[in-house]
Amino acid sequence: MLITYQITPNLLTEDFIDILNRSTLGERRPVDDRECIESMIKNADIIVTAIADEQIVGVARAVTDFSYCCYLSDLAVDESFQHHGIGKMLIRKIREQLGSKCKLILLSAPPAVEYYPKIGFTQHPSAWVLDSTKEIV
């Protein structure tokens, strides 16, 4: 099966929701909040899709300054296409858009915690998250 990869800055909202739901990432994304999903697409700096038989089977979405750091905010591969290197290739395609000194940063979905070390990521011990519902005290 031939899989092609392309930069997709104008990814359709329905297509993004669909691939999120066909991966395990849909459980942790606001797929029922169309306005939020549209904003996630609109404000991303890089979106790469993997396509097989005219269907999106994977997506990577990133926010970056292109020089120092890139936050890989979404990496989703259709569950029936996982374990074929699509995630790795999506990450490579994101990195091709970045400067040579730019670090790739992500927060792993719980089911993928074991995946990232296998492909070369190192765990950072001091990442912190402030949920939107929490006040700064």
C-alpha cells in the first residue's frame, strides 16, 4: 500500500476530527467542540497528513518558532494503520520544516509512553502543565 505525506495547512475540520477518532487521540481531544478544533487547525504552524487510498490515515500538528523549539501537539495514526512507521514518518516530515537546531517537544498520550523512547525521544523530568480551569495562585 502506498502512503503519501503532504503539508496540509488547510486541513478540513471534519477530516481532523475523523482521524483523531480513528486513532486513540480522539479520547483526549475536544472532538465535540468544533470551534476549538477549527482554532487548533487555524493556529497550527505545521500540519502534515499521511494519505492512503485518498483517505487520511495519520496527522501530525505542531506549533513552533521554527528555530529553537517545536511542540508536537498531535500525532494521530488510524489504529488499523499503526505499527507501519507512519508516526515516525509524520515526525520526520515535521522536522524537515524546522531549523537544524530546533528541538521537538511533546506530551505523550498514556498509551504511547513506551513508543517515544523507541524512536529516539528522551524523557524530560521537569515538564509542567497548567490546566485552563486552574488559577495561578
